[in-house]
Amino acid sequence: MNEIMLGLANVLSITSILAIIAGMSLGLFVGSMPGLSATMAIAILLPLTFGMDPATGITMLTSLYMGAMYGGSILAILVNTPGTPAAAATVLDGYQMTERGQAGKAMGISLTSSLVGGIISGIVLLTVAPLLGQVALAIGAVELFAIAVLGLTIIGSLSTGSVIKGLLSGAIGVLISLIGMDPITGSTRFTFGSVYLFDGISFVVALIGLFSIPQAFKLVEKDSEKVKASKIKGKMLPTWKEIKSFKMTLARSGVIGVFTGLIPGTGGDTASWFSYNEAKRFSKEKNKFGTGHPEGLAAPEAANNAVVGGALIPTITLGVPGSSTTAVLLGALMIHGIMPGPTLMSEYADVTYTLLWAVLISTLFLFGLGLLYTRLAVGVTKIPSKILAPIIVLMAVIGTFAVNNSMADVMIMFTFGIVGYFMDKLNISVAPLVIGMILGAMLDTSLHQSLIIGDGDWLVFLRNPTSAILLFIALVSIIQSTPLLKKSINLFKKEG
């Protein structure tokens, strides 16, 4: 209880409130701009948190995450273009309402639904995460190794496109994490004689390159057509009667969002489509979906904001990121010397509980700032892509140089940026690579410690019941996603 109240006090401090406002404002802007993402913005802003208290820095980045989840709906409703992948389902009914001259009402429903989804997310996070954190205290090196393996396999198998490509991406991330000095023996690995690589590849530098430079390239490649956004007129917020008419949809979608976020590799886009389909299935007016039906707009918007809390639960309790965005948030903890893992909630309780409260408090600020920003959004969405692209590159260079005041970091950042760009062209997900870089260190250290415990016997992982179960789940996760197995099952069904 003391830790919970300490986290609340940290979030309600003047410094944290200003950080929430700054993060939320930037999140709304990023989410409402085509081609930009919360992950990219958080990666670029990481160096700015160096001089901040860890709790304040994490609070700002969390509010940015929450703001971007809602901001994606602004472009979807006004321009018929999702600002983020999570807003793809919002287009179906949101833009139809705009076509009927109800853009303001659509934005109001979206904002209200995001508020409800965020509150559900925050409450679940505050109640479930501490309970799981107590369980996590019993986890040792052997179990930690199994958790790291499970995290890698799930992320790889659920990545976009080929399973093999996803696992390959994760494996590359692990190899990158091994560059530098061995944490146990002190010997150097993959440094090629370069003193610069003795400390390994800076996680922040890699993140900025992977997420900012490819986005800038994409913006340059886009057509320079001006966006034609509809004006927002009239009353925005829905009446209490209108909210009551789809209250069950809001509650159901919020729960769907939380549970979807719990599954590593999924995200707001999966939750949005799932909740939209469920809302349509339970609705008495199924034929109205896709024609500008408020219920069809409320469902995905409640779900995509609820995903935030769900994705943070495995991130905080186990140190396994639920998405690429939460992976970057873990990176923010790492640059402040806070190592992710099951001991996070016990050893760094003040920062962790501040993060839990930040989700709930930032949701409340989202409602107020969202009302102010939404009417300005029409002008913001008209900023040409070719102006945004150089700004992103400039911010990436400044942020990278600020890490160690080194031009070598800037060169490495651009290298990762080019790699990320071609990975996107080859339909190879970057998320597993990021997860691999984070979990690689945990995997490396826990493997050494486990083998010491087992006197060099690899069967130590199978003798431990928890470890054996987790490794079995990891194996099943890979096998069931293998195309060869799917073909065999389909062939067996046909012959049967």
C-alpha cells in the first residue's frame, strides 16, 4: 500500500503533471499525423529524459503513448486515413459520420470512448500488476531464462508476415545485445578490436535509428498531395443518453483491449478489429455498422486505449514487452539504470508504481487536452509530409548525439535506420529485433547463472517445473505457427 501511495504522490507532483501535459500534447500531434507513430516519438525523446528523474521521464513517455493511441482516430475520422494502425477500424464508421456533417460528434464519441477504455486499462493495471508482481518475486535465474525464451518465441511467431522472418529478426536482436563485454566473465565479444564497442551498441541509438529514419523515408516517398480535412462544427461531446445506449459496448471493448494487450505481439489494431466485430455481433442494429453508427465508432476507440494497460502488465511484471512501444518504454527504464525483469516491482517500486498511476492519470488529461486539440487538428493534418521528414531526421540526429556526445553514435543510428528501412521493404518486422535486444541481456545473464546453479548441466531447465512448462509453451508457440505444420493439419483433415 505504501508503494501505491508513493506512486500516486509522484504522479501528482507539479513536475510530473507538466510532464504528462507535454507528453500528451506531443502524443496527440504524433498520432494525428500520417506516417508517424508513438514508438518513433518515444525513441526520439528518450535522450531528453536523461536529465529527468526516472519516474518523471517514464510518466512523460507513458502519457505520449496514451495520447498517440487516441490521436490516430483524428485523422481517421476527418480524412479517412488512420493516423495509426490501431485506428484502421475507426475509419469504417468515423468517416461516414464526417460525410454526414457529424465530424464534431464523431470526435466526441471517439474521445469519450478513449477515456472509458483508458480508465478500464488503468484500473486493471493497478489491481492486477501488483498481484502478479508478488508472484514474480519467486522467479529465479532458471525461470528467468525460460521467460526470456518464451518472450522471444511469442513475439517472433506473432510478428507480421513470415514466422521465419520474425524469428530471424528476434535472433539478430539477441546477437546485437551480445556485442561488448560478457557480464559474467568480462571477455569481449563481437567487438572486432574496436574499443568503442566494448560497452556494446547503445540501445537508445539503435531505437532512434530503427523507428525514426524509416518513417522519414516513407514520408518522402509519399505523394505531396495536400490533405483535405473536414471542419469540426457544432457540439462535440455525446449526451449521457447516447453514452448509455452503447455503455455495454464500451465495457466489453475495454476488457477486450486489456486482454488483447496481454498477448505479446498483438496491439491496438488487433484489439480494435476484434472489438468492432464483437460489437457488431452483439448489436441489435447490425445493418447500421459501416454507415456511420456511433456504436461502431465507440468499440474500436475504447479497445485501442485499453491495450496500453494490458501491454504494460507483462512488461512490468516479467520484463517481457507486450509490443514494440512497450519495448521502447523498457529501454527508457534501462537508460536510467533500471533493469527490466520480475524484480522490477520490488527493487524499483517507486518508479514502477508511478508508471502504473501515470496510465490512469494521463487518461484524465487526455480528455481535457483532447477537447482543446481536436478543433486545431484540421490545420495540423495539412502539414506536408516533405516538411515533416527533415524535421524527424534532425530530431533523430540531435537526440542521438545527446546520448554520448559522439558522432560515431550518429553513424550507427543511420546504419540502424537503413537496416530498418530495408527490413520494412522486405516485410520483416522490426519489433522482434527490438525485443531481442532487450531480452538478449536477460537471456545471456540468466543462462550463465542457471548453468552455474546446475553445475553445467543443461537439464537444469527441465528439472525445474516452472521452467519446463514455460519452455514447452515456447516450443508449442513456434510449432503451431509453422507453415509446414499448418499444411500437414489441412492435409490430414482432407484425407480424414
